[in-house]
Amino acid sequence: MIMKRMLVMFLMVMLVAGSLFAIGCEPDEEVVEDPLDPVDEEPVDEEPPAEVDPGWVFATDHEYSIRDDGYPGLQELYGFEFADVVTMDLGITYGALRDGDVPVAMGFATDGRIAAYELVNLVDDKQFHPVYNCSPVVREETLEMYPEIADILNPIAAALDADTMSSLNMQVDIEEYLPVEVAEEWLMAEGFIGDDPADMGDGEPVVVGSKEFTEQLTLGQIAILALEYNGIPTVDETGLGGTVVVREAQERGDVDLYWEYTGTALITHLGYDEAITDPEECYALVAEEDLERYGLVWLDYTPFDNTYTIMMRQADADELGITTISDLAEAIMSGVPAP
Amino acid sequence: MLQNLYKLVLVPLFLVIVGVVIVIYTVNNPTDGLVARMLTYDNVIRALREHLMLMLVSMIGAITVGVLVGIMLSRPSLYYLGRGVENVVNVGQTIPSLAILALFFTWLGLGFRVAVFALFLYSILPILRNTFAGITSVDDSIIESAKGMGLNQFRILTRIELPLAFPIIIAGIRTAIVINVGAATLATFIGGGGFGDLIVTGLSVRRDMVIVTGAGLAALTAIILDYVIGQIEIRVVKWT
Amino acid sequence: MIKLDNVTKKFPGMKIPAVKDLNLEVKEGDVCVLVGPSGCGKTTTMKMINRIHEPTEGKIYIKGEDALKMNPINLRLDIGYVIQEIGLFPHMTIEENVATVPNEKKWPKDKTDKKVDEMMTLVGLDPKIYRKRYPSALSGGQRQRVGVARAMVSDPPIMLMDEPFGAVDPITRARLQNEFLRIQERIEKTIVFVTHDIDEAIKMGDTIAVMREGKLIQHATPGDLLSAPADDFVADLVGRNRSIKRLHLIRIREILDDVNRIKPAPEDMPLDDVKKRIEDSDIRSVIVVDRDNKLKGIIGVNDLKRKTGEVAGDYCQKISDSVTDDATLNDALSVMLEMGEGYVAVVNEDDQYAGTITLGDLLNVVKEDN
Ligand SMILES: Nc1ncnc2c1ncn2[C@@H]1O[C@H](COP(=O)(O)OP(=O)(O)O)[C@@H](O)[C@H]1O
Ligand SMILES: [Mg+2]
């Protein structure tokens, strides 16, 4: 009994001491230097936010809500702030916007639902969002074994412009075709595959991975179909998981090839803080670093840039005369009621 | 008395302090700028408030409805319906919580209320099942001797059946809390907020400190609630 | 007091009625035992009296009033009810269990408390020890006692008891039966008592109603039932050795004065006197008592050979069991067989030595009877 009470008291003392210690701890230097850190400074609050209509709620996925190249950077650059930010799963921001749950949402520029749901991408007039062109990324050893992979996939990547990718995504998301069906039809139509497949080699198969959203699944299938048509055996590991999962699998050698976006690699995999808005510059840097540090080869990149986009409903945008993110920032900060 | 105080108040208080210390420590010692941005007092308090609201609103609803419906189904005239419902409930329980959430999202849209509603439906199941099982498992001879001594249906329910079913109902509520606290972290996928915001945001940028803080606080919440209910049970049920 | 008039009970979905055209009258203060093979309708008959089951046909009168027209809740509050499974409420203390009916009747607390104490004492459970205990902490026999106390606490004029001593071992059962009879002598309730054990019926009943397949075959006093069974079924039921069954009907104290009473030896009696007394005894041993006339032990011839002391107390052996003088001769026989001895010591209510019964005494009773 007494032992127990002493133990409790001891723990309490330790806890209080621990709390005091925790409070007393100086924040890391890095944090102090971070201009976006709301703990030290709240730059946005300095401007009178009193007029912001509480209806201005922003729907975003978790990643965009926190990354430097996401919402925190966006509000910093454009000088505005939403009344509230709701985080949700990546795929449902489009529906939330269409259904009127929120007036503004974040999405990906090439998503098929933008057109289908009568949404509009606001123009990033201050060029905040980094570029996210997409390349097949192959492990060096794999490419040594099958050097022809580059010849097979480079023309395909070159053919994937924004309209094409959007339309492929729409066929899956809205018309509910399977990614493999959409991939096959497009490859056929473009003449990348035909009725005369090469004999299947009996070498080591190439493991093709992808992240788990529509565009990635389709791109994964495109790679598989094209490789197999040219006689390279593959293993289908598409839909493996999030960015991190697929990337780590590739670094371990469990995945040989998947399509990655230049901007993602720059920030997430290579750890750069600053985004690059020129496609060629971004690609060159990423390709060089990734080969050097991880032995990963970036093949040619696509013309389409699946960057983040800020969307509104077309009708609302027309009514409020908003076409750019600056227009939106202006409307919000000047107290225009949310649609 | 002191023993009572120690168990009922000091232990939960201890756990709360553990949570507070975790928060104070992580907020003041972020590993980098991203973590600092996610782990602010505002964010943590908001997540806590949303999480508690998600859990409490859905649990209170689930307990009320689950117990009442469980009682109704245990009446002899509805017994077979009750058996049927019990089977449906057992099947319902095997549907993953994320699937339930996704289902309700497609029907009802997104946000806090939909998340609460999904959690509510999901938490009803164990409570309803245990209420029904608890009441119907009361020995017939006990009911008969109560009836034979002149207790009416209502008195038998309140004096005999419910007290005897109480430990089983509480077990159901505790199961529901465990399910609920886990499922509540998924509410963030449909914009419902809660500790899931911290966990999933942390996951998306691979910041372990944020993930662990969010998950740790969610777990602590569940442990505290479960502990308090367990203590209440021990205090009420003296007869086993 | 209780009258069943042409009562029939047919359960839905059953082809034959569980009870058919039953006429039965139980007089005030009588114990009427319903006996018969399992499934013959005893329980059903009993449960119609407090309307747990409603009769399909016929009428039931209680104190001349039509029971079927009374409010069943009020009816039940005035009928004590004990079932075989006892049905104690496991979540309530003994005190709360016993106070069930007073609480339903909203008695004032002090009255309830007093009555609970009184009932617990009456059934032999010390309230100081057992009031706050839960049923799970009690033995089978103690639970039966609580069941009886709970049924009797509000002093109901009528008690229904369905195999109340069914769930305990034979020795405990005999003890409970005897205690119950002793209580009944004082309280004189009208009791309907169900059992499938004919020996228990003969022992407990003022009258016995023998049932078979839902019908009443014979309703008579135990004596009449033994001497004049109505048909082969009843004769079979009471069995061939009816004379031994008579042992159930006779209390020990009824014969104790007639048997050759061996005088006990006080514990300080000198050895020579003890020797003499043993030689006079027809069981070649002598009972030793202490100063309060309480049983101390027994000395046989062989015990004296050991030369362990000077007085009776130094030689006596413990006696493993005794019977009370209100037990039946059958109980005495059981104890003798249990101990493997030809005698049993008898004590009175105050635990004082009252005499000794031998196997020979029992034989004489049976012989006389024939
Ligand atoms: N609730 C009931 N529903 C249907 N049948 C019953 C019910 N209770 C008793 N019975 C039937 O009635 C008959 C008499 O039962 P019961 O009175 O319990 O017999 P006993 O007490 O003599 O052993 C049995 O055949 C039994 O199956
Ligand atoms: Mg029976």
C-alpha cells in the first residue's frame, strides 16, 4: 500500500519535472529559421482577417495541406487565408467541390473529373506550383539488362500531352473502363503496339510498379503492355501504395520501373525545399541526382504536367469573375461572400 | 477510500498528464519545420476536440440506440427477430470501418456529421448485440422466480434483467470504444477531422513524430475512456 | 384454502393436455404434496395456482375467491414461491434477495430489516454473517434456505414449493426437511409441495396427491396411501417395502420413551462404574456426556483395555453423527447405515443428549406394524 503510494507520488513528481523540462526546451534552430513556422510568427494573422467570410473553406488532401510546395506556401505567396481548411482523401476533393460541400478545392491538373464535373482550374499566375512532369524511372541494372526499354518508352512519354492524359483519366474515372483497357486502346490507336508482338524473352522479368491512383495505374499498364509487346517479360505490381511505398520498394530493388513526377522526386525523395517551376531544369536536376545517389535512371519526360491545381466550380468562377489564384485571393481577403 | 481515489482519479489523471507531456514535448521539440507546422497547440487541441466530439457524439448515440433496441429485441415476442438481427450484426461487424466510411461518403457526402453517423452505426453493433445477448442469457429460473414473486415485466427488466446483463453490456460498450477510436482516425479521409488529421498528414510527408503523436494521443484517449468505464463496472458489479 | 375445480391445461402445440380435469382441495394449514413421475403435470398444476400458467379450462379458488379474476401481480405477492433451481438473484445480496417482496410491497425499511433478520434466523442463517453476502458465496443448502426465507418473508398464507430440496445432497436434504417441518409446525401455512420422491412426500405431507399423466389418481393422508393404495400404480409408487416407508411417518421422539433407554455416563464417572454400565447395556458400550448433558463420545468394551486414565472422559471416542429427536425413524436408519453402526445417539433441540436408538428398536417398530 505504502509502496504503491510512494510509486504514484514518484511518478507524479517525474511527470511534473518532465513537463517543466519539456516547456523549457528551446525549439530547434531550424524551426526558428523557418519563415513559415506559425509557432514563432503568424504572418497571415497580421493582416486583419476579420472580413473573411466563414464559407471560404478549402478542401485538400493531407499532403498538400502541409507541404512547403502546398497550401502553406500558396497562402504565403498570394497573401490570403481560407476561413477553414478541411483535409480529406485525395480522390474526393473533386466530388466535395461538385456537391457544394466546399467552394474551393485542390486537385491534380490532369484529372479527368475536372472537365466531367464542370470544374475549372484557376490559373497559377504567380507560378507557385512546381512542375510535375512524369518519367518512367528505371533501376540502372534493369536498364543494363534491357537497354531497349528506353527506346520503347521514350516515344510513348513524348506522346502523353495534357489533353491525352486528361482524356485517359476520364475514361477510367468517369466512363469506368479498366486502366488496362484504356492503356491498350490508346497504345493501339497510337501504333505503339499492334497485331505482331515480339516473341517473349526468357530473361529476368521487369517488375513494374505504380502508386494507387488512376493516372498511375494507367501509366503502369501502358508500360507493361509496351514492354511485353516488345518481348520483355514483366511482373505487374501496379497499385502498390502511396508515393513513399513505391519509391522505397524501388530503392530496395523490389520494383524495377515506375512512373514518377519530377516535382515529387525533387521535394520528397531528394529533399529539396525549394520548388522549381521550369520543367527542363527540374528534370535535369532530378535525373542527375537520382542516378548519382540511388542508381535510378530517368527516361524522357511527358509533355503533360500533373501539377497541383486550385479548382472552383465553373459557374461560381464565372459569376465571381475569378480566373486566377490572385483573383481568388483578392475576393477572399476583400470579404466577398463564399458561393 | 484512498485506494478508490487512486484508482478512479489518479490513474486517468496520470494518463492525461502523459498526454499533455507528449504534446508539450513534441510541440517544443519538432524535428524540422514541417513537423513544427503540423504540431502546434492549435492543431493538437483542434484534433483533440474533433476527435472527442466524433467519439462522444457517436458513442452516446450508439449506447442509447443500441441498448434500447437491444432491450426491445430481447422481449419474448421479438426474440426470433432479435436472433436474426444478431446475425446481421455479426456480419456487419466484419465490414472494415474504412468501407463503411466510404459507403456513407458516397451516400451522404462528407464532413463531421457523416463521419459521426458512420461511427455511430458502426459502434451500435457490439452494444446492441451484447445487450440482446446479456438479457436473453439471464437464467430462465431467475426470471421465473421473480415473476412468481409478483414482479411485473417492467420491474423484472429494471431490477433483474438489466443489472444482470450490465457487465455484458459494458463489455459491448468497451468493444465499441476500441473500434470507435480506431475508426475515428479514419474520419479524416472524408474531412471529419480528429487525430486522423495528424496521423495521415504525418504519413503523407513521412514525419514519424507527427504520426506517433497523433496515434499516441488517439490511443491514450481510448485507454482513458476504457479505463474509466472499466472502473465504473468494477464499482457497480460486486457480485461476481 | 386452495381449490382446483376441474382444471385442464393444454399447452399450445401439445396433443395431450399437461393437466386434465383435476380436482384438488387443500385445507388451511395443510401441506399437500404433489407426487408422481417426471412430466406428469405436477409443476404445471402448481404454476396454475399463482397463474404463471393460465388454465385452459376450469376454475381455481383461493380463500373462496376466483383466482383467475384477481390481479396476477397482487395474487403472486401473497403467495410464497420456491422453485427447484431456487432462482436467487445473483446480483443481489442475501438481504436484498430476502427483501424482494417487502420492497415490491413498499414496506418501511425498518420493518423490512427486522423481518429479514427474523427470517434468516428462522432458516438458520446468522444475519450478522450472511446479510451482505452474495449467493455465489453460499453452499447449495444455504441457498435453499435463502430461497425459503425469501418466499416466507412477507408471511404469505400460501406457499408453493417446487422440489425445493431437490438440488442438495441427501444428508442436507434430510436436515432441511426436518427444519422445514419444525418451522411449519409453528407457522402453519397452506403449502403445495411438489416432489417426485415418494419418501419425501410421505415425510412432508399432511396429504399426498398422486398424479399420473396429468390426472389425479389418489389424494389421501400418507397413512391411508400406504395402507390403501387406490390402484396398482400407486401401490407400485409407494413400493413393496411399505413397512419400511412407515419409518418416514414416525418421529424419533414418539418412540424414544418406549425404547430401553441407556443411561449415559458423565465424563467424570470412575472407571469401575463405567465398566458396570457397559455390561448392563445391550450395545456393550456407553454414551458419555459432559456437565451440560451434551454429547461427548462413546466408550466400547475394547476402549477400556487401553488403560489411558481414571474416568470415563479419558476413554471415550468421538461420535461422528447424531440425529435430532424430531427426525424420522428413517433418518435414524440412514445415519446408522452411514456410520456403519447399530445405534445412533439422539439429541434434543438444545443439543442435549436425549437417548439412543438401536437397529433393534427400528425392527420392533416395523414388526409391530405388520
Ligand atoms: N411451457 C410449456 N410449454 C409446453 N409444454 C410444457 C410446458 N411446461 C410443461 N410442459 C409439458 O407439460 C407436461 C407436464 O410438465 P410438468 O408439469 O413440468 O411436469 P412435472 O413437473 O410433473 O415433471 C410435460 O409433458 C411437459 O413437457
Ligand atoms: Mg416439475
